[in-house]
Amino acid sequence: MTEELAKIAQDLVAPGKGILAADESSGTIKKRFDSIGVESTADTRRDYREMLFRATEGMKNYVSGVILYDETIRQNAKDGTSLVDIMKAAGSIPGIKVDTGAKALPGPHADIEKITEGLDGLRERLAEYHKLGARFAKWRAVITITDTLPSWNCVKANAHALARYAALCQEAGIVPIVEPEVLMDGAHAGHSIERCYEVTEWTQRIVFRELYDARVALEGMVLKPNMVIAGQKCAKQASPEQVAELTVKCLKATVPSAVPGIAFLSGGQTDEQATQNLSLINQAGDLPWKVTFSYGRALQAAALKAWGGKSENVAAGQRAFTHRARMNSLAALGKWDEQLEKAA
Ligand code: 13P
């Protein structure tokens, strides 16, 4: 079993390939559609995602796997082919978001801190998702920074849930993507890159301790962390070089080399920022893991805009998606540069 899991994990982070996070919940995709003035219905969500999965050049060359939402893994394209079969035909591994969302963490900071739920009945849900074709899964924990938070309770509870989720996934023959996201888009002004380093290092340390306690095979998982970066409301923004340096330092301090790959979330960075930072991280060289992308917004924003909900814009949407996928593929090899961006 571990060998099979290890093979899937390695395929997910194959050189020059990364993951498309298309697992927006119905609430989140509605927000994205609102931004382009398109109503969110089962059909528009299907049309949009079908457009991405049928962007064959982008999918075949640059995308190793796609994270789906429960609705999408069960959905058929307009012509009746299942969306799962479409992405498989493009060489992508189907994945599934299995957490049921981040809820208020009861206690003195319930207005700020969150705990991700979804463990009840997860064994049975994973068995069903495996039958539906999923070979990897995602669970996202969120950690919010303030001057005094996160609390130990928040870090510990989220790390513990991640480890229980990961162990259940491996039992089901599914590779867990372990995502402890230290948020960058909070409102806190004191959220400097140094503060982000401190909280990210702490969080990742506790996550790997819990993974060890749960006997999760590190060879059969992928870590999906945030980059070490200043919060969006912080007056002092860090340079891309500094982001790369502190991110690499943090990962080296916390992530065992048995982990085959690290696939970042974009977390609210601009498209180009997420690409540039990833490229610089890979240029640091001498990393014991593959380091790539598992972007949602930074892979989709341009495509969503180009599409705008109109069938005549499908080709333009696919071009925009393929371009971002190619730029991020180059970044995963440490070979992106600004000229390539402009040339397109
Ligand atoms: P973003 O890249 O938009 O942060 O989304 C990635 C993801 O899957 C968050 O869970």
C-alpha cells in the first residue's frame, strides 16, 4: 500500500508539473462568479470547470492532478462524459476536498480562530471517493495571525485533525494533501514576514509531530503550505528574494526529506507574484523535496475573467489557463522569468 501511495505522491509532484485546485465550495465559487457577474448554478459551474479540464495542452503538460469538490467529482460534461474521465484522459489524477469547512473554534477566541471539521464519517466517504476515482485528497486547516494569536489550542487542534485525516486517507489508498494554511489575507497590521515565519515554523513543526503520532507514512503524502510572506495589510512588504529565502529556511527546518513534495497554495498573492516566488524558491537549489504549485486563484483568475460565462470565450479562457499553467510549470523548475510573461 505504501508503495502505491508513494508512486501517486511522486506523480503529483513530477518535474514541471503541479496541481490545479478547483475544489471551491459552492459558497466560494459563487463569490468568484459574482466577480464576473455570472450566476452560480450547477450548469455554470460545470461549464466553467469543463472548460479548464478540456484545456488539453495546459492539462497534459503542466497539471499532474486536479482537486475537485464533491459536486464536480459526480458531474458529467455537456456531452455526458464524466468530468473525471475528461481529466484522466488529459493525464491528470483526480483528487477530492474532504474537509467540511473551517468553523469557529470554541473558546476565548472563537471570533477569530477556526477548526476544520469533517472527520465524522470520513472513512466511509473516502471509500466512496476512491470508487469514484479519487487517488488523493485535500484537507485545509487555517491559522490566523494577530499579535497574540494563533493560540496553542488552535495550532494543536488543527494539526491533530490533519493527522487523523491523513491516516484515514492512507488507510483508504488515497494520498493526503496536508494543508496547514497560515493566512496572509488577514486584517492584522503587525503581520510582518518575520511574524509569518515564526507562526509557519511553529505550525509545521506541530503538524509533523502529529503526523508521526498518527503513523502517517511521509513518503505517501504531499505538504501544501503557505509561503512565508508578509500579511496583505502589513505596511512593510517583503521582496520576492526575502520570501524565497525565509520560505526555504522554514521548510528546511520543519519538513522531513522523506516527504516527496511540497505544493504551495497561492493564498491571495497576485498571479505573477505566486509564480515569481515559486521560481525563486526553486532557484535556491539543493532542496530535498520537489517544490511546486497547488494553486486555486493564481491558476484560475485570468481564465475566469477571459471566460466571463460566455461559451464564445471558452478558447480564450483555455488560453489564459494554459499560459498560467505553463508559467507555473517553469517556476516549478526554477526557470521562470519576466520576459516569458511579457512575450505571451
Ligand atoms: P489558493 O491558491 O487560491 O489559495 O487556493 C488553493 C487551495 O486549494 C486552498 O485550499
